[in-house]
Amino acid sequence: MLFGDSSFWQGKFRAVLSIRSLAFPACLLLLSIVCVSSFSASATGQNTSNGDSELAAQASAARMQNDAPRAIELYSRALQQDPKWADGWWFLGSLQYGVGAYIPARDALSRYIELTPNAGPAFALRGLCEFEMGDVRQSLIDIEHGISLGAANQPRNEQILLYHRAMLLTRLGNYEGALKAYSYFAKKGITNPELLIAIGLAGLRIPLLPKELASDQQELASATGDAGYRFLAGDEASAAQAFQELFHRFPRALNTHFFYGYLLFATDPDAALPEFQQELQLSPSNADANVMAAWALLMRNGAIDALSYAQNAVAKDADLPSAQLVLGRSLLETGDVNGGMQHLEKALKLEPDNIETHLALAKAYSKSGRKEDARRERVLCLRLSRGNDSTEHP
């Protein structure tokens, strides 16, 4: 364990979170903050010099008696006397989180982190404060850093943190990352109505949190999420039926066909292609659908047909790295090596760490006789591949 034993988790983090339980349909409150048990200095590695003071004892008693306002007042006074009392900052921040005082809770947890720099649970809880405050970018940074420091080692906390991480990824437009995170819940059979809406938002490529979605859009998002959940859970036959029902109920809804095609693409790009083409019938300006249609055609050696889709994708969004990549690949495969290199180099500038782009560039450089450049790109691919293996999150 990061802090020497499990008391940090059991006595601090798990018990302070007020969160929806994804395992049940109802919104459940975890153990109250005021029931957080005391923990030893060895669990945190801190010098709790104020832990034996009269104010600290009164604060602990108030906390154990479920008197959060009184405990917050007493911890605040005790910390005025000794601002280096790390445990006091933790309890103060935890209590403030529990009563919805997210800004002071964030600040208290920041003070705790200053004294305990590798406290993964503190980063995670600060990230949850920032989530409630609407600071989505910083929330994602803190939650991911908390996870990297072991904040998701307990299954219950893993669910809470991965769920928030997935919602934040959707809110920031990283729909692929969000769907990958949501697959964790589908594979474990964990669901509730809000989770289905959240998956639906990622599938529909709508950068909102579930609570931000208008009521008249919830039925579409829920139905989309239900179909996606079934696919992510491995029940592709049931998912196929659910998607057909979705298309029938919402025939003009954008990104429903794209979502199904996206899910099919990894294992059956031929089946995915008609879905992308159907999406383009509804929305010809959909750059992502053009990109994916081009990829599907490239995978069955249809570079000439892929080229028009790739050109459309770049015309609709020249700053989309995948569009530049697929156009570069299409040009390369149809014999235009120099044109392909130009677009692949643009793709690399937009997304420097994309392994597919480095691989394509290595091929292009090799075809053009630039052997040293080709070798450099292959070396970079190996480095990036090793880095991804060591840093990838669930």
C-alpha cells in the first residue's frame, strides 16, 4: 500500500465520498464523513504534532458524533495554531467536501498535499471537489494523478474515480477515451440509468455531463447508451437489435450510426462501413464519419475509394489529426508519395505521439529513399509503444 497499510483508505477516502453508487439504481450516500475513523501517523508518514492537543481532541469528538459544523470549526481553529498538522487538513477538507463546501475543501486538501505530496487519495478527492465546482480540466488532471498514485486500488474507489474520469473525458471531447473507460462498467455488469445516459453522451459525441443534458434529450441519450452498453458488455447480438430499434425511434438523430460503426470497426470494419456511410447520408459534413469510412476502405485495400472520403474529411476539418493521417495514407497507397508525406507530416504536428502516423511516415520515407528518416520513425514507434504500455489507464 502507498501509505504502509490500508488504514488510509478505509479510514479516510472511501468513507468521505458522497457519490452515486453505480452498483444500484438509487443514489446512495456512503458512510458519513463524521464516521471517519482515526488513523496512525505511520499510515501517512506525517508528524501529527497537534493530534494530542485539546482542540484536536474536541474536533475528533465532534466528527465522531456526526457534528460536522462543529468539527469543521474546531479543525479550523486547531490548524490556525498548527498549520503543519497534515491530518487536520485532511479531516477538514473531507468534512467540507461532505457538506458541499467544495472550494474550501479543495483548498484544505491542497494544504494537505503540500505536506503529503504523494497522497493519491487526496489528489483524487480534490479532483472530485473540482468536478463539483465545474473545473473540468483540473478535475481530470487531479483524478488521473490520484489514480496513478494508487487512488483506485480499492474496487469501490475504482468505480467512483473511473466513472468521474469518463464523464470528464466526454465533457472535454475525448469520446474514445470515455468509451474505453465506460467499458469497465459494462464488462462488470455495473449499470444504472445515469450511466446509460453518460455512455450515450460519449456515443453521440455530445460534450456534456449527464446533469447538464436537457430533459428532452435524455430519452435519446439513454437509448443510445443502452445499445452501446450491450455492445461493450460483449452481447453483440442484443446490441445489434438495440441499435436497430434506436435507428427506428430516432431516424434523424446524428451520430447514432457513427457510434454503432465505431463499435463494430475494431472487429468488423466491413460491417462498420455501411454505418459510416449511413451517417454521412444524414450529415455529409461529419469529418469523423468521413475519416472512419476512409479507414474501413483502406483496410480492405480500397485506397482509391478511400481517397474521396479522406479528402472530404480534411476539407471539413483540416485540424483533425486523424483526417490528415488518413488522407496521407490514402495518397501514399494510391502512389502519391510526396503528397502523402505532406499530410502525414501535418498529422504529426497536430498529434506528435500518434504511433500510426510515425509508422505511415516510416513507410513513406522508405519509399522516397529517405532511409535515415524512416529508421528514425521506426525507433520513435518503439519508444512510444513502450511508453503506452507502461502508462495506460483502464
